Amino acid sequence: MEISPILDSSTLKQEPFMSTVNVISKTAVLETSIPEVIWLNTSFALQCFAQPLLEQLSEQANVTQWQYHPQLDEDCSLEQAILRLHDYLKTLPHPAHLIGHSTSGLLGLLYARVYPEQVKSLSLLAVGVDIAVDWQFLYYQHRWQLSPDELLSSMVYNLFGYQNQRNLDCLITLLKHDLIYSLSPHSLFRQVHLLPYEVAIPLLVCGSQDDIVVDDQDLQAWGAFLKPGDRLWSCLDGGHFFHCSQAPALAEQLVDFWQDSKHSQLGAPLTSAVIS
């Protein structure tokens, strides 16, 4: 996976506890500043990998990024994140399309179950049928076997492939910051399992067949939980951060899903697709 162009030392600057909103659409193509699409971000350190996709989407829709980054001395929980997300979404004049990768997708799914009237559709990226599993889940499962540095080096290889020493050091630093600052239901002493929640709004589930966190079996198992009109889409490669390397193909799927959801009813057929 090519990661050099999107790694930047500014990624590691930690902001105070807050939920923030950044408008990232290109104003030249906008007719209104009201967001249509909300990118959910609960991982400040790893947000850089979403930039290629957001750039693609901003060409075709009003896209806003909602961020949640707690400090160490603040209460950090999915419940708090849901409340803060609702504080923002209820200010919008109409429901929005939500997108979330990994734990951000879990947040979107939990939110949509409680407040479906605020959500036009939900797109989950790298969220398996065990919806709580993220890369930290794997980290803590193996933490007892290896030192932190050894395990993080191994995680970089499994998540991003072979890297030169500079990229390896940078990615290890990003993962360390993610462990400290990001929202995750897991810890060294407790790893959580959750089955999918049924939501009334249109749902798109996307992933990569070579993702070590959410493997293809976990992704395809969503088929048993999707209602008519929902979609399941996967690409052959790209790993856990496939939304970075497969941004053009994924953006095409997202836009098509949003356009279709404007006209579809819950009785429409289930769609499943794989790209090479």
C-alpha cells in the first residue's frame, strides 16, 4: 500500500476534547452550504487515510467531516459520542448520509438505531458482522505475547504491507497515538463483541477481501442481516484502509448508492457486488 504522500507530522497534533465540524466540499460545485454527506471520524491519528476518498466525494456532493477526539482525562465512550453527534445532526434542516470507517462506522450504526429520523442512509467501511472489531481488538488480543513495539511493527506490516524504515516509524507513531486518543470499545483487559443492529434506513456495507481486521468471511456474513434494498460491496485488495487506495471505485459506489436511495423503497432487491 502506497502511503508516503498522505503521511504528515501534523497528523499527530492532538486537539482538545471536542466534536468539531469541517466543511471539505469544493465550493465551486456547491449550490448550498448545507451538508448532504457527513464523514464520521473518531480516529484523529488515522484520519489522513480518508483524504483521497473525501477529495473524490467533495467533487460531487456537499461533504462535511464530523470529528470526535476526547482527551485522556475526559469521559470517552460511544454513548457520549452518540450524544455529541446528535447535538450536531439535529441542527441540520434535513437528514444526512453518514459514512464511517471501522469504529466510526460502529458509531454511525448505533446512532442510526436510536435516531433513524436524522439519517438518510448509512455507509459502513471495514465494519464486519462482529461490528465492534477494529484493529485495536487484534492488538489487545496479542498484547500478552509481544512487547508493544514488536506488536506495533507487526501490526504495521499486516495493515499496510512492507514499508521502508521511515514509513514504518511514522506508521508506528500513528498507531500509538490512535491507541491513546481514539474512541474504541476495547482495552487490554476487555475486548467487546457485538452483533449487527437492525436499522430502518438504507445501508451500504463495504470492505476489502484482503483486510486482516475484517476478513471477507466477516464481510460477506452481513448478507444474513441486510434488508431488501441494502447493498454489500467489496474490492479484491486495499486492506483495512481500502478507502485510501480504492478511493475512486469506492466513491463511485457511494454516489450511486445515494442516488438510488432517493428513489428506492425497502422492497427493492438486495444488491451485492465485487470489483477486481
